[in-house]
Amino acid sequence: MARFIIEGGNPLNGELTPQGAKNEALQVICATLLTSRKITISNIPEISDVLKLIEILRYLGAGIERISKGVFTFECDKIQIDNLKSTHYFAQAGSLRGSLMIVGPLLARFGIGIIPQPGGDKIGRRRLDTHFRGFEALGAEFTFDAEESSYRVESKQLNGCYMLLDEASVTGTANLLMAATLASGTTTIYNAACEPYLQQLCKMLISMGASIQGVGSNLLTIQGVTSLSGCHHTLLPDMIEVGSFIGLAAMTASEITIKNVGFNQLGIIPESFRRFGIQMNLKGDDLHIPAQQHYEIESFIDGSILTVADAPWPGLTPDLLSIFLVIATQARGSVLIHQKMFESRLFFVDRLIDMGAKIILCDPHRATVIGLDKAHPLRGIRMSSPDIRAGVALLIAALSATGKSTIDYIEQIDRGYESIDLRLNSIGAKIIRE
């Protein structure tokens, strides 16, 4: 087990470049299984979750080569489908929730997909019904092995259909979209997720020869084709990392420029930070956050307390609510954070309360934060990282706190943020990895 030792209270200054988008990387890497032709993907973040998925594909027989930092080629012309039944595959795939998205491509191309109960962050119930009900609608036969806790779908030929998803699941939409590209006939997916990463997946599939209409909307129409070709695809900057860096600048009263943020793909994120009183300036595609000693949370126009809640795109991504909660602790004013999607994601507030934050955990989904306006800085403590996003939120809190903090189990942070300690140390942070 690794840990960070952080000396807080130091203002930062400099430039940070966001890594490639983790959530997009997991989707498009799975999409390489749809073809035997070579695919090159650039700007891949070399983080543990992504590297683990690459190893899963390699074990299944994919030819994968690292050309340079963040640039990989994938050639899935020799997939060993029987490896899906091995204990090694079950151990690999069971430790990574993103592995679930290999099922759609494998089912479409090889007629079978098997996945153990997937792992990932323990942030609440994350059901899989959307995926497997969708596969059944396309004509696959679904079975669940209770003894092995594994899911299996099989079909000799998928057939296009109309489906109305019961939730706008990002991974569910991606899985069904990839399966539908090689199905016979037309598939219509309504209530589809439409995050920029889904749009990127659609654009990649179209460049491979897929026929997809409605990209960027919640209504996708896919005309199946018999085969797909190779392509070259470049990932977007990671919007969650961009938001994390904005929050870092605010909490530590630092002047930070975030390079190449992909501003047009950030949606409501910049405006959400502005509602917390955080200033920022766009220069080209770089986002400059000036040093601010104070920032004030807006109220609603009727004077009531601001509520910040997650919602399907183009609403606010749930992955940033941990960041908003942390920056609210040192704002002027109060805010209600409403995490609608996951019922265990706010439990990390206990660590912030131990650091001196004024937070009322109303229930598993809602927390009221009473800002300290930096009159009482947070204090350093020892804590552990419960999941990727809470881990980075706690790191930001520790960097703003007085004294020394220790964060255990930073493997969780490494799953989503590449060399975060080295990059933050380069602009003045004092983080030691043990």
C-alpha cells in the first residue's frame, strides 16, 4: 500500500496540462475489438485502470504496441475467445468495472461475451440491467452463473431493434452502441447518454465505417454494417481533471493555467465553478485561474441556498461533486450538494469534518456545506482514499490545509490520475509518495 505525505498551505503557481480522458479511453480501447484492422489511439492516459484494460485485451490475443507516451496501436486479428473462460481472465476483468464494455464488441463480432461481476469504486449500487437487457433486445441469450458470479451473452446474429433505455447509462449506451454497429438492420437507442466521451466513441466508430445518426443527442440510430476498418483516434482532455485543477487553484489561492482544456467540450462545468465565485479567463484553449483569497457562493435569485446536483449530460457530471464539496468548505456562503446517482459517494465528508470543515451530512445523497471563507483553514490529518474522485478531493483539501496530512491507499487515486504528485510538485506542491 502506498501513501502521500502532504505539506499543506503552500500556494502553487504554473501550468498544468490535463491528461487524456480516462472515461473515453476505456470506451475506445474496447471498440478496437470490433475489427481485425489496426487502430492507433493517441493521448491515452497511462493510469492503472487503463493499463489494466490494455492487459486484458492483450491476454485475449490483441496485438498491442506502445509507440510513444500515450500512443498505442491495437490489432485484434488473433483474439482467443476461449480465454474468456479462464481463471486468469476472471481475475483480471473482475478487478476493473470498465472491462464490462468489452462484452458488446465481443458479442457483435464473435457471438459471445463473458464477464465476471466487475469491480471499480465502491460508491453505491451500480446495476448492469441496462447492458444485458439491451443485448437481449438485440437477440442475445443471457445467462447468469450464480456460483461464479459471471454474466454471459451469446448470439449467432444480432438484429437491430428499437430500445428505450431505463437509464441514460454512459457505459450501457457505449456497450449497446458498439454491439449495434455490427448487428443486422437498424437499431434505435432512445434515452441514450450523450456525454462528449460518447460523442467521441461515435466519431471513432464512424471513421471505422459505422453508420450512426444523432451523435450528441439522446436518440441514436445505427445502421448495422458487416465489418469495420481501422482508424487513428485522439482522446479529448479529461474534463474531470480540468475541474479538479480549477478546484485546486481556488482552495490553495493559487494562480494556475490549465493548458488545452477542450473548452467547447466542458459544457456546464466552467459556469458551475463561476457560481462558486471562482474567476477564470479563457485564452485560446487555455484556462487561466488567477489567485483568489476569497470566493463567494451565489444564492438562487429568490435568495435561497444554492443547490448543486449531478445530472445526465449536459447536466453536471457526478464525478466532480466531490471537488465542489471540498471547495465549498473554504468559500463564503453555504451550499447543498446533492449526489443523486450514487448513495455512498458522500461518506468521505467524515474526513473533511475531522479537518475542521463545517458539513452536515443530511442523508447518503445530500450534504450541506457551511463555508469558512478561509478564516479557519483546514488542518492536516491522516486519512485514506475511498475512491478515485474522493481521493483527489482529499488531496486538494490536504494541499490547502495547515500542517501535514497523510493519505493512505493512494492506489485509488492512481487509477484515475497519472503521476498526479509529480505534476503538482512541478508547480510548487509538496507531496511525498511512500
